[in-house]
Amino acid sequence: MSDILQQVKDRDPQEREFHQAVEEFLNSVQPVLEINPEYRHAKILERLVEPERVIAFRVPWLDDQGQVQINRGIRVEMNSAIGPYKGGLRFHPSVNLSILKFLAFEQVFKNALTTLPMGGGKGGADFDPKGKSDNEVMRFCQSYMCELFRHIGPNTDIPAGDIGVGAREIGYLFGMYKRLANEFTGVLTGKSLNWGGSLIRPQATGFGVVYFAKEMLFTKEQSLKDKVCLVSGAGNVAQFTTQKLIEFGAKVVTMSDSSGYIYDENGIDDEKLAWIMRLKNVRRGRIKEYTQKYPEAVYTRVDSSSDHHPVWDHKADCVFPCATQNEINQKDAENLVKNRVIMVTEGANMPTTLEGINVLMDAGILFAPGKAANAGGVSVSGLEMTQNSMRLSWTRQEVDDRLNIIMQSIHKTCVETAAQFGMPGNYVMGANIAGFVKVAEAMMDQGVV
Ligand code: NDP
């Protein structure tokens, strides 16, 4: 294992996020290799850590002043052993190959856990939609798709949204794909309802996170009712995590964006959340405006270079990091332990550092890794693909029921797999092993490709 990790580090020394994701995964799968030596001979791990294909391309576009702007677009097609590549697009200035490789790597095992036939991929650009006009975003998306369209397709690679890519961006990307490919197919998920989208897709990741959390608490004969919860982020995942938590009787006291966070001791209720959704999705404003509308809340500015995030200092029962990678480090995790948090459920991808995970798990806190807990989004994307192929639309209830069943099944798989390998309650191990075995078996069946 350490040889493989070292090879990954030597080959691309600057890809720190990718190394982190690979290390977390390798720490879990050793016992599987011991009972399946054929995986070693077939070099399954060595193949898994190397993307099947990486596409990098120039994205030139004109801003509103008529100036030429140039960004870098990337698509990482990581593994297609169990289905076409599937995974979101991220538009954020921090996007680079390391971040997209870590996200694509995680996506491979997440998609395997959903029970749906989807391989793993991820893409994006170092483009920042914040502060751009709709026309600028449209021109960027159109230019991005001018190159990406030749690499994707409904049976090849089906992108979706992620940070900075919501319904608006998916619309512009789809419009250009349709024009270039001259066909109307389910090549992207997260589409609007009246042109091929699925009900519950916008809500799916957040709702799924909470369904998963409910199952975890149930193993301790507890529920979410009256639990005080810290949520980070104020985007898609954070909004619908908060909505479902409110519905289940929990009290959410924080939400954040990259500038800072709000703490509302009285709890964010449905009315306040609707206001936040308008603020973020329509006005595209900042979370600090919340305190102008609700003066009882407190806003704290966060210094991005600080070594810990003060949002995790507050007393709470349950924690839902839903913003971005590495937002809970060792020090944050120690604060959560000190404050007697009972559960951390990752809504974002890899929001907890390796050191942070160790602190939480050593303290016996229920800990759900993103690749299991946030798999509801890609699951409903899979259901959107099915509906597109069948040319029909399921009802809201039908999709929500299927989402709930999938999250329960992922939870059961994690619990049973961890117990089978002698680590009961270890969701990290359960998720990594179950996802790995499914992909490894498919790779063995398909030969050296
Ligand atoms: P959004 O763009 O809708 O929201 C992201 C939120 O996180 C915003 O509030 C944003 O603040 C904040 N944020 C982004 N970058 C940083 C940063 N560097 N530091 C602090 N805050 C930051 O994205 P999503 O809600 O879709 O995604 C959130 C997380 O969930 C990501 O990790 C994503 O990969 C993961 N995820 C998303 C899925 C989906 O279906 N959308 C599915 C599965 C996982 P600001 O506006 O200031 O940038």
C-alpha cells in the first residue's frame, strides 16, 4: 500500500488533494487485498489511481467589456468499469488537476455504492461565476462546451453540477451541446424540469445526507428530533440539508459561505431558509446579509488563511460540513470532540482532513464519509438518466422514495461490510471496501484494459 501511495506521490508531487483521497482509500482496503491476491496480480489498485483519460483544454470567452478572457477546462474520466463516466463539473478559481482527480477518484466508489451502473469522472474550470453577468456566464459555458461536447455523450460521459455549476450553467451547457451534437439526449443531469430534468434532483444530495444521518442515529436508537446542528455552506447541498433537518425536527444554527458564517441561536426555520435560498439562488448575495434581515443572528467573518474554522466552535449535537474540501482539520475535530458532538455527516466531498477523521473516529463519534452520505445527488442523477431513456417523468414522491431506499441501502452496505471486516461502526472502511470490491470485480471480468 505504501509503495502505491509513494508511486502516486512521486509521479505527481504537487497533487496534494489527490494524494489525500488515495491515502484515505488505501488505508481501508488492505484486508480485501489479503483475501483476494488476484487483485494484486491484476494491478487493480495501480490501475484505479491512474485516470483512464484526462482532457485539458483552453476556454476563451469575451467579457462584457469586450475583453478576451482565457480559462482552463479539464475533464477527468477516471474509471468506466461499471458504467459510463458520471460526475459533476466545478467552476471555481481553485480548480486544478489535483482537485478534479481527487473528486473523480471519490466518485468512482460513490457511484458504485449507489447500486446504479455509473463509472466515475469529474470536470470543471478555474472560472469564477461569482460577480459575472448572466451573459458572461453564458458565453463561458458555450465556449466550454464547444470543446467538451466531442468527449461526452449519454452512453459515454454524463456531467452534472457541482460548486459553481447549478441550473443556470447546466442550461447554457446543454443548449450548446444540443446545437453542436444535433440531438436532444440526456447528456447532462441537473436539467430544468420542463426539458428533461428530474423532480427532487436539486434537493437530492442534501435530502440524501439527512436520510443517511437518520439511519446512523437509528443504530444508536436516536433521532434527529431536537438535535442542534451546525451546517456549513449556503449552496445547493447546504440548503437542502437544512431543509430536511428542519422537517425532521432538528434545529440548524449555522450556515456559511467562503467569506464567513452566521450563527442564529433561535434556529433557521423554513421562512428564514426560504430567504437564504432567494439570497443565494436569485440575488446571488452574501450570507452576511442575513443579519440585516434577522438581527438576532451573529455574523462572523472568516479569514481563509486561518488554521481553523470558528463555525465548528459552537456547541451542537450533529455536524454537516456542506461547503468544500478540508474544512474540518485536526484542531476543528478536537473542538467538536470537546463540545461532545455525537455525529459528523459529510455533505461536501472530503471536507474532513485525514487527521480530523482520525480524531473523530478515535473519540467514537459517528462519522459518515461524503462518498456514502452525499451519494443521493448522483443517485437521482442516475434516476434522471433512466427517465430520459424511457422518455417519461416520475412523480416527486416516486423519486423521493427511491432516493430514501438507495440511502438506506448504502447505509446497510457500509454497516454490513465494516462488520464483516471486523470494524463495526466504521463507515469509512465500509464505504471504501464495498465500493472497491464492486469496481475491482468488474475490472477483473473485463481483462487488462
Ligand atoms: P454550491 O456552489 O452550490 O455551494 C458551495 C458553498 O460552499 C457556497 O456556500 C460557497 O461559498 C461555499 N464554498 C465554496 N468554496 C469554498 C471555500 N474554498 N471555502 C469556504 N466556503 C466555500 O456547491 P454545492 O452545494 O453543489 O457543493 C458543495 C459541496 O458538496 C462540494 O464539496 C461538492 O463537491 C459536494 N457535492 C455536491 C453535490 C451536488 O449535487 N451539488 C453532490 C455531491 C457532493 P461562496 O459562495 O462564497 O463560494
